[in-house]
Amino acid sequence: MKIAVLGTGVVGRTLAGKLATLGHSVTMGSRHAANPAALERAALAGPPARAATFAEAASDGELVINATGGAVSLGVLQSAGAHNLSGKVLIDVGNPLDFSAGFPPSLSVHNTDSLAETIQRTFPETLVVKALNTMRADLMVDPDRLAGGDHDVFLAGNDSAAKELVSGILREFGWRPEHIRDLGPLEAARGLEMWMPLWLRLYALQGNRMFNIKVVSD
Amino acid sequence: MKIAVLGTGVVGRTLAGKLATLGHSVTMGSRHAANPAALERAALAGPPARAATFAEAASDGELVINATGGAVSLGVLQSAGAHNLSGKVLIDVGNPLDFSAGFPPSLSVHNTDSLAETIQRTFPETLVVKALNTMRADLMVDPDRLAGGDHDVFLAGNDSAAKELVSGILREFGWRPEHIRDLGPLEAARGLEMWMPLWLRLYALQGNRMFNIKVVSD
């Protein structure tokens, strides 16, 4: 599948690298396609990944992944262009972290709204699915590296077919179906983003980020 | 130990009943000690539990538990009286749920503040510890009824001795030490209260509340 990964930070590189390894045709979008860092990062992601601008990547992709920080996501997606996102599934991995008052960050959107819903309202022709924002990048693409994969990933979105597509990508990453939890409509992204403050405390407590949560039920 | 449980809803009754069973001297506080519902609820909590006003209960207790809804907690604690709470450990089990726009509720305090911190600021002579707000009442007092107790409870607070006291109560409830996770200062209560939106989605997804989370780490 032709997949555009917007953002060349750790999350974007990790997702692009895994997707390329899985045989997808990956384009990594950044502000300036030809900047040395973007080219280097695309190279690190593996041979099938190439560097492009946000707009070129989004235009080329059948599926688009927002792997940018929540503070810049809307601007990045506007650079990508609404027409390049229209009718496509967009996986929003971002968290609306606000570091303006230091660490730990607060959330710039919360409680009665979320980054994912903001993106959906701004790009109504795009099928936004929130997923994967609840853990560190290397767990997203390789759940088995922690506790044999016995922990959970969540998704939320308003379109069932879009969520099924995303669920398929998660299964390709190695997530077993019983650990992929569909929380319902995109409004549920509020809970997924508001999980961050607890995640950040656990990170401080653990001293590392190699952890995730599992929902335990009867 | 002499323990005051403020609030006679499901959470208050469940906590009072278990604490009485464990041999503690429990007083359940409500707005009017002599109202039939309060008397009936104290009776349900077991013979050692008695009904009193918020102020009488708090005055009598060496440890105080706020088991009221977050929307009324501050008013209840003001009725209990700052002098009756001074120097004592207060376990805050409340969640600042705002049902004014229907279900699911939003949070009335969030992101850069929490109910627990609000209580701490209002009663600076009280040692507030946030705990147990992340699950249904019958799991709080009997973790083994789900997955053999293999799931987690969290606490947060600014006083180490107060947290050790609360940790002891949790162990009496049946929580094993490795599942009692101290998240640090009371500010971490933000994450514990902001967990509610995700809990509520999981509740809707599961169709029941017999679940909890476990932090999975290496």
C-alpha cells in the first residue's frame, strides 16, 4: 500500500521503517523534502522509503499517518493540503502536549475536545482514526518486544471501514486481534489523549518507557 | 483504627463495609446522620459502622475517606470542618465528573489541576492522598475477584508517611505490594482523574465495570 508518513521524528521514522520492511511503499513528508536531515531519515527508514514535502507525500499516499507533534499537526496537515487528504484514511498518532510550562507537559486540547477531533473538523472529507498515541514508538510496531505482546492498543474513529483498515495495519505490526480495542467514535480520542498525564507519571516512576497498559477483565 | 467514611453512596458503603469487616471502627458521615437512608446504609455496612453527620464522623476519625462525588466533595469537606480534618490523612477517592451535558461526563477540573489538589489547597493542614478512584468499588476492596488480583492500584500524595498509611489499608484490602504504584506527588492525581474518560469508554465497550488496568513492563 502507498503510505505517507508525515513527520520525521522518532515516531515517524519508526513507523516508516516498519511499514517499508513490511513491503509498503512509504513516503516520508517533511517541511522541505530536500533537507539533509529528511533525506537521512528516509534512508534510515529503509530503501523503499523516500523523502518528499508534506503535500507530495500526502498526494502520493493512499493512507496518511500524522506522526507530528500535536502542537504543529494542524499546520502540517494544512501544508499537506485538504485536497490531498480528501477521502483518505488518516491515522492520528499525535498527542497535544504543551511544554510551555516545562515538564511534565499539560495538554493543549482536552476534556471536551481532542486533537483528533480538531483534525476531523478541519478536514471533514478525511477519515480520521486515532491510534497508537498511547505508547512509545518501538512498541507501536513491535508489541512482542514487551511481555510477549500481552498488552493493548486502542483505536477510535467514526468510520468502520477506516478502522478496519487501521486494524489491519496494527495486525501487520504484530498486534493480536484480542489486544486491538476499538473504543467507538472519534470522541473517544479524548480519553486516549488524556491518558498521557498518567503515562508521563508512569514513565517517571519506571525510569524508562518500555511499558504499556493492559485492560484486565473477566 | 477509627475511620470516617464521608459519603453513603455505593463507594462509601463498600469501603465502610470492608473496613468494618477488617475490624476498624467505622463512622459513615452524611448530611443528616438520622436520615433513614443513612442509618440503613450504615447498617448494611456491618455492625461496627455507625451513622453520623460529616462533622461528627470527621471529628471521630483518625483517618478520613472522601467517598463523595467530586461535584460535592469540597462542600462536604467544608461541612466536615477544617479543624476536624487538620493533621489527618484524607484518602480522596472522588472523581470530578460533570454530568451537566449528559453521558459520558466531562471533568470539572482537569489538565493543570485536579480535585485532589483542590482539596489539598483548601485544607492545607490535611494530608491528602489520591487513591482508588480508578476502578469500581467492589474491586477497590477485593482485588482478587478479578484475574487473581493481577492488576494495579495507584496513589499520589505529598507526604510519604501518609502514603505509607494508605498503602497499608490497600494491603489490608488484599492488594499485593507489587500492584500498589506510588506515582509521586499529589500533582499526579491529574493523571489518575484524567484516566476517567478512557475508563468510561472501556465501560461502554465491555458492557460492565468488572475490569481494571495493569501496567505491563519488563
